[in-house]
Amino acid sequence: MTSPKANPAAAETPTSANVETIPALWYHDADMYEAEREKIFFGEWLIFCHEALLPEPGSYVAYTVAGRPVMVIRGKDGELRAFHNVCRHRASMVLREGHGKADVLRCIYHGWVYDSEGCLKKAPNFGGDEKSLCDRTSLFPIHLRMLGPLVFICMAENAPDFEASLGDLPAALAGTDLSGYKFYDMATHPIACNWKTYIENYMEGYHIPAIHPGLNRDIDFATYRVVPGDRIARHETGLRADRADEAVNNGLWVWVWPNCALNIYKNGMNLELVIPTGPETTELRYCYLFTDVSESMEAENRRTIDVSIEVTREDIELCEIVQKNLRGGIYDTGELSPRHENGVVAFHDMVRSAHKKARL
């Protein structure tokens, strides 16, 4: 037995009074996914990385965002610039994905060379008027702005207002200095679920007692709450008195629309990016940063990462189960908890709004 396809228009009106989830169709339909890529991931300001990954001229970060390869580099003049990581010759990548330092931006396919401002400087063995080719050829630029050490990009031709896009994020981070963190490690986790399935899991603590025994042992669940704001949501909880010294978390997690989380620890943070790779696949990209990355802190920093990975594995298992059932044709919508899932309501309202704008 299968249920009929949901009508997206039936759930499009955003309101804080909504207690029903968005339809199951929205988590696997190819057209819905393409609309979200275009309107959300290619049209919004996105947190891309922490500036700690770009310490000196030649430093770069390159990875794919919703199917589009992107790179951010620090030029010889010290400025950060963002480009589509697509060579203008035959659409190869200029930089391989990852982060590091590149003295030369050289296409991995035919060796075309670009400077840090995106201008083509050499097309080896191309023949013809190479100077004219270089004069008229450059990488496709991407808008870039900063909030403290956080690097934002926007792939839209005409980017929306940056300050307005930040919403309540500056206020949420007012008492937290992110600039003193140093890069420590990266981790990626492929997940067989829609990006929204994972974000929803992040947007509530309702599941913590059942799914995260280690985390539940540290926090005072009775105090756990999600506080939605303008384009963000803060997760706040107290720590159990008998675990205050042992717990790695500070009890502060900040989600930023549409796909980023700033997970603050006692001694650092995890910049978590939820990257869609298909209608039913997602990549989690974790960047761990700490105030002290010396050898003396190795054991403590690794313990923090181990706790993070344990929680992530628990989340992934459940998100993949949920995704299978969203795809299965039995479930369409569900009712959300007014006590624990107000963050999910807020997220759904933003998703509904994005889809409504995409149809205008």
C-alpha cells in the first residue's frame, strides 16, 4: 500500500503555529531537490569555512557545495577571494578538493595557470594568440564576506544583503570569541539521507535520552531547550553537576540557516557543514578547532573528537532509518512536539518559505 504524492502547495504557508511536518515527498523528490539547490544553496549566504584554514598567502580551501565545486584562496595581497573551482578551458578542477597551500593555481587537466585574482596567466602549448586568450579569460567569481573568522560565500549572481542574512547570529556569538581557535583536524561522514532529514535531527534534543546515552549522561536534559531566532537556533542546556568537569561540551550549539552548526566545546569548536549531494544523500563536513593544539593537549582534543564522532554515528543510524521510511510511501506527515520540536517547526517554516519564493 502506498500513499498518494503530497501536494507541496498544501503545506507552503509558513507559520509558527504549524505542528505538522513538511510532506515526505520533499525528502526524496528530484524536482524538490533541484529547487532547493537553486534557491537555497546557490542563492543564500553560506558559511564555507573558518579563517584558521587560510593562514597565509596561497592557502586555500576547496570542496563541493550541492554539486558545485568552490574554492577560497588567500592572495599574495592577503585578501580572501572565492571562485567556482572550474577551469574555463574544459571544465576540470583547478584545485583538488581539500585544503592546503598552492603556490600556483594550475588546472589539473591541461595545466592552465591562474593567479589568485582568478585571471588566466598561462595556457601551455595552446597555440594561437595566448595573450589575447589570457586577457579575456578568468575564473568565475563568487561573493565572499566575513563575520569574524567565519568565511561566507554566495553563489548567486546578485547576492542578498549580507547583514540581513546573518539574522541573529552576531548577537548569538557576542559572548564567544571564535578568532582564537586553531585548526586541528577534519572529518567527513557520508549519510544516506536528505539534507533536511539530518538538519531536523540537529534541531531538537527530544531524541537525546533514547539515542545518545553518553551525551545524556553529561547534560541536564530537564533544562534542554532550543531557542529559534532570525535565521538561527540556539541549543542550550545545563550540565549535570557530577559531570561538569568531565563533559567536553559547554552546552551551547548554534545552528545557522541553511546548513551550518557551530558546536562549542570547553576547549574549542566543531564547525559542522551539512552538504547535500543528492536528493537522498548528504555529506557532513566537520572542522575541529581548538584554542590549544600543542602536543600536551593531544589526548584531550582527541577525546573531544571521539565524543563528537560517537554522537554523529548514533545520529547517522537514525537519520538513515528515517529516510528509508520517508521514501517508503506509508508515512506522509507527522505531528511535532510543542515542548521539544519548536526548532524543527522553525526550520520547516524556512524551507516552506524558500519553496514558495522559488515558485514566484
